[in-house]
Amino acid sequence: MPEAVSRPTLEAVAARAGVSRATVSRVVNGGDGVREPLAERVRRAVEELGYVPNQAARSLVTRRHDAVAVVIAEPESRVFADPFFALQLRGISKELTAHDNQLVLLLTEGRADHARVARYLAGGHVDGALVFSLHLDDPLPGLIRDAGVPTVFGGRPDWDEDTRAADRGHAGEEAGRGVVYVDCDNRGGARTAVRHLVGLGRSRVAHITGALDQTSAVDRLDGYRDVMAGVPGECDPRLVVESDFTPAGGERAMRELLDRCPDVDAVFAANDLTALGALRVLRASGRRVPEDVAVVGFDDMVPVAEQTDPPLTTVRQDIEEMGRLMARLLLRGLSGGRDTEPPAAGTPGTAGRGVILPTTLIRRASA
Amino acid sequence: MPEAVSRPTLEAVAARAGVSRATVSRVVNGGDGVREPLAERVRRAVEELGYVPNQAARSLVTRRHDAVAVVIAEPESRVFADPFFALQLRGISKELTAHDNQLVLLLTEGRADHARVARYLAGGHVDGALVFSLHLDDPLPGLIRDAGVPTVFGGRPDWDEDTRAADRGHAGEEAGRGVVYVDCDNRGGARTAVRHLVGLGRSRVAHITGALDQTSAVDRLDGYRDVMAGVPGECDPRLVVESDFTPAGGERAMRELLDRCPDVDAVFAANDLTALGALRVLRASGRRVPEDVAVVGFDDMVPVAEQTDPPLTTVRQDIEEMGRLMARLLLRGLSGGRDTEPPAAGTPGTAGRGVILPTTLIRRASA
DNA sequence: TTGAAAGCGCTAACAT
DNA sequence: ATGTTAGCGCTTTCAA
């Protein structure tokens, strides 16, 4: 019974309203230049027939799709481990919906899928793309660039355009300026976290990093170093342990840390999940938090941070807002004109084309 | 520079290969009935020009879109609290990708969006829909049914067709038979959990329910009752506390439970998040788990269940597989013919049209 | 086996 | 202000 009932066409509506197809089209698309009584007749006909425009036919002529692709590189990412992804998507979805755009979700599972995604984007099925390019050296940005689709990245892509473009012979174009992205202030947030710890009087502040093939992890590490560089005698490199954003990784790192520096009295973990693992190991080792060791996380994944023992002090970023903003930037670029394109070379104040959202420290009990 | 570069058309390929558009079309679509040397010429031309078919033009004539909508009713759901959603989506995505179908994501925020979704589905933009109808009395199933789009539901919808259809005057059609859905064996899984607890020698087994406006919660409660009904003198209704699938809800329920029945020695929680909350309250109350009170969860959200203290014994369902299966059923129905439609009235063995996936008990330390 | 031609449903000039 | 018309790029009869 869900037999694809053939929907009424413009033609049918026109016939019913006793006007031409063009007139119906005008009314359906906003109705400028159609006198009210006529427009009303058309609207009634549309209503009665339950007419819905055929998007394929429309796209064929307008070359717009009112659809945006969201590309998420999933493998080995935390995408499926925490609600990050879902929140981001919610923000994007809200914004797209508000502008009558559809969200086409492209999940990729490793290199093999890159070609598929590139082909899809190049195929002109969507008006633009929102890409979460999570890893350094990801070929996706390059492929997307070549596909020529307006794109906004989630998280600063490690796209050293100057270098790569040169490899391709685009060196003179300053193409790096063209990358639009939205990210949170990873470095600044990290500074805030570490300063907080230092301000608590801690003198042996460690950092458990995230996966260092992601810019967010690198930036947070940089922020940590920014502050520690200013603390006399505190640049002990053993206080930095590399990890991977997961609870298990956090446990491992914390164990190593306790091993190397039993006198550690504070830990800045690259994200909440890492902090979770660290907390567990600290407890198991008999340390009290925050009395013996203070801990700060990053992200403020509320369901995680509020449920740890003790509740986690952490750096909050507004993930849903990031998603919304990405979508907004893209749509603006699509309609407004060349907003997702590089500014004229030398335009002041636009270098980078990145939008950085602020972070805030959420104080709970762990530090 | 991402200027929507006008892509080559069939025409261009035809010209280059020195054949007609029809021939190119044939080759592009599988190449039956085209002699090899010619086909090869065409393929080369496609390659050289980087030709990608225009999906809009194709859809316009074929009326297929190779796209499937995934509808997720988000408000008040746990969709953004645990990785359930992401896993489901991954399974769906894999299956769709394997069949060259796109995934259009429709997130809804309450009633207001229902009309939008219904309109979209009715608009014939997609070939079918996968719908997560999470709540009893959700109007979505009805709207979708009216939209006439082949649909597979995730989780048994509370769609008492006999009743509703009657309301609409379809009573004679046995329409309820037409609902295709995929779910896990909530009731059986609950039975397994409770039996395990009883088998441990526990005599005061409580149940903290999920949100009872979702069939999964109701089914798990039923499973609990199935077993408890067989345990002499164990039908104490005070052992059942209603909750909502959240950690906070689990805490609240556990507190009430301890209040009402301080002698409780086992808890079957409706999901892992609930169990998490319960564990916390139990610990705070000085009870040891599992010595004093054994706890079993449901879902096996690995990141949660493995990280609780003690690690959680729980009923596992294969969420990703559910997603994959939903997609498979839908695609099969779309191509194979009328598979998503109701079987002829009276067809034996097909009543319900639901596919129920098995669950397994994962033993960890909490029970 | 291959080509010619007729649309699919819609928008956007261009006429009126 | 409204109607007429020419395609958008593709698939699909129907002829050759």
C-alpha cells in the first residue's frame, strides 16, 4: 500500500487553479508578482491537491539542492565514544532545518571511503559540506578542495596549505587563507585549566595529552606549555605523557605518570574521558582527589563530568554551538556570495578564516 | 575558487567517445547490451572527463533517489546521552553505503517538527525511511503511514494498528500487519537478567524501570515480571520503581528502593545508565556490590559498563547490527518488491513483521 | 547493438 | 501581472 502514489505536478495545480504553470511556480516560490486573488486560488489548489514540489526537477534547473553533506571521519575517532558527535550534529541540524536545508550524513571508515566521499561531493549532489577532519595528514581536505565544494571544517584542519599547495603547484595562490573552520579555543582553554591548577598552589602539574595527530590535542598541549614555561623550574618533560583521549588511555598514562613522578600533585587531562581514567588510577593508588592530586579535564561532557567521583572540574566548550555556527557559516557563504572563499590576498584581519569559540572553566570538586 | 565548476554531461562524454548519449547511459548503468570495444571507449571518455552522473536529472526520470531518510525523534530521548544513537547510525550507514544509498538525517525536536518530517517524506525525496519512534503515542508513525513511504522502525513502535486504523476507518485492512520493525529481545533479555539474579540465590530482586512511555521499558518490565511471577512470594510490588533510563533517575529510584525495601539484595536496572546511578547510591549507602546487593544492567554500553565500579554485569544487545538490519530490510523491500508491505492477510508466520535480535548476558563483577 | 527522440517536473527568460 | 517556451541532464521506448 505504500505504493509510490504519483504526486500531483505543477501542471495539475495550474489546471485546477486555471492558471499557467509559471504562475503556480511563482506562488510556490514566494509569490512575488502575482496578484492576491490569483495567488490565493493557487494556494488553495496546492492545498487541495496536496502538492509538494519535486525537488529533483527543481534542482535540475536551479542547480541548488538545499542539502549539505556532513562528513565525519569515524574510524579510531572518539566519535562513537562520547556524545560529542551527537551534540555537534544537533547544532548543525537545527541550523540547517531553520534554513530548509537537508543534512546528508557521510560516515567514513578509513581511507577506502575517501574516494567515495570525494566522488559524492564532486558529483554536485549537495551545495556544500561540513567536514570533521579529525586527523593530521588526512587526505580528505585535499580531496575536498579538489572537488570544489564550499566547505567549512569542524576543528582546525592541519592543512598547511602553503606546503601542500606548493606540492601541487598552487604555491602562489595563498590558498591556505581559504580554509574556513570553527574550533574552540583549545590553547586558551588549556591555559585556563593549567593556570587554575597553578593558582591552587600546585607545583607539579602534569599533562596527559590527547591523540597528537589531532590539532585539538596539539593545541591543548601548547596551552599547557605556555603556562608551564612561566613557572620557574616546572618544565619537567616527564610531566607530559602522551595518550589518546580514551579512558583506558588515561589510565595507562596516569599509571606511567605516577611511576615517573610520584610527587605529581595536579593533572590536566586532555579531555574528560582521559580524566575519568586518571581519576580511577589515582583512587586505586590511594591518592585523594583533589587533596593529594587535583584533576582538570576538558570538554565538559556533562554526563561524564558530573558523574565522576569526585565530580570533574573541566574546561567547557559549547559543542552544539560549534555545529550551529559551522552550518551558519556555510549557508551564509552559499547564499551571500563568496563567503567561504578566500578573501582577496592581503585582506587584513581575515587571515586564517577560522572562528574560535571561547571556553570556560567549570569548577566542580576535582580541582 | 570552489566555484561550482560545471561538470561534464552525458552529452560531453558521448561526443568524446563518438557515440550517442543513449550508449553512454547504458555503459554508465551497467553496460548491458553494449559491445565491448565501444563500452571501453565510453569508459575511457568518462574517466578522462571525470564524468559523474547528475543525480537530479536521473531521479527525475527514474523516480528513484538512492537515498534513505533516518528519522530520529530526539527530544527527551536518551539519544544524546549515550552512544546508542551513534552506533545505530554507524550500522545503518555501512549498509546504505554498501548499496550506494545516501543517508539523509532528520532530527526532530518535538511536535513542531513532525509536520516538517511528514512533508519531507511525502515529498518523495527519498526512497524510504528508517524511523526511531521512541515514544508511545507518537504521532509520527501515523503521519509516516499516511505519507506512504516504505518504512522500517527501530524498536517496536507502539502502534496498536487495530485500534488506530479503526479510528481512521481502515479497520478491515489489518494494517497492523504492515509495520516492519527491528528490535532486540527486550523481554527475553530481561528474563535472562532476572533469572541470573535469582540463580545467584537472591530472594529480593528489584527492578528499576526505564521510561514507561517506551516499549523497550515496558517489555523489560514484562520480562522481569515473567520470572518473578514464578518465584513464590516474590511478587512484592514495592520492588518495582519507575524511572527514566538516566543516571540521575537511577539514583533517585535506588534511594526510594532502599527506603521502601531495605532488605533488597538484587537490582535489575532497565539500562546501564540507570545501573550506574543505582551503583552510586548503593555505595553511598554502605552496601557492597555484589556481596550485599547484586546489580544487572541492560544494553552493554561498553564505555559505561566497563568503567563502573564494580564493572557491570549486563544484558548485551548488538546495536550496530540493529541499524544494519534495519537498512537491509528497507533496501530489500525497495528493490526486491513488496517486502516492506503487509503480507496478504492471513499469511502464516508473518504476523507482526518484526525482527527481534537476541541478547546475551555479559558477566562482569556486579552480579 | 546502436541511435533518435520524447519526455521526467520544474524554473527562468522572454513575450504579451 | 501573467502566459509561453525553451531547456536543465538523464533514461527509455522505439526505430533502424
